[in-house]
Amino acid sequence: MKTNKTMLTLLTLALAALFAFTGLAAQAQQEQSHYAYLHGPAIHNIRPHGLAQYTTQYDPETGWERQFEVESHRVNMANGTILSVQLNGQEIGRMKLWEGEGNFNLDTQLGNSVPFIQKGDKVALVDSSGVIVVSGAF
């Protein structure tokens, strides 16, 4: 009797561990992020850089959600400078610089239209003269 009880306890623990692992694996498969590292030529001896991130995530209640974020750092331009955020040469928004930094975000959860992004797509931050400040590819 004691052996059956021990076996039942071990089986229960094994199943609980299996369900927990399966749930974590399923969650990991439901969210994917892709990155583009952004670099540009020095502006007054300071090299700007940045990062673009594209994330897709499945929510059982709302379906697929997408987020696109671009951040820039060490951009040696005046506070308030507006940069065009471009994807494959098309403007999808603008960011304002403050103390050399800027951030741009689109999120379907916020009602934004977020483009579908694939490997090889190009991201660039471009000034009002059409000069590329930083760029990179997914």
C-alpha cells in the first residue's frame, strides 16, 4: 500500500513538472523579438548609436500583438531636433532628441499600426536634410 502511495506521489510530481515545463516552453514560443543595431558616422567627434526592436507576442484573449521600438544614444545634435524614423526608406514616424537621446514606439495594444518586419528590413534615423544619422538592418 505504501509503495502505491509513493508511486502515485512521484507520478503526480512528475506530471506537475511536465505541465510547468510545457507551459514555459509554449510561452517562449509565443513571443519573439528581433533586433537591429544602429550605427552612424561621428557628429562633432561623437559616434551615435541605437537599437531597433521588433516584438511579436500572442495573447490568447486579443490575438497577435506587435511592438516596434527605436532608441538612439549619443546623437550630438541640438535638443528638440526631430529625426525621421524610416523603415526600408519610408517614414513611419518621428522622434525628438533630448540630450542626445531619442525614443520611438509603436504598439498594436495602444492602437498603433505596426508594420510587419522581416529579416533584412532596414531602419534609419534621418535628419531634416535627408542625412542618415544612424542605420542598421534586422
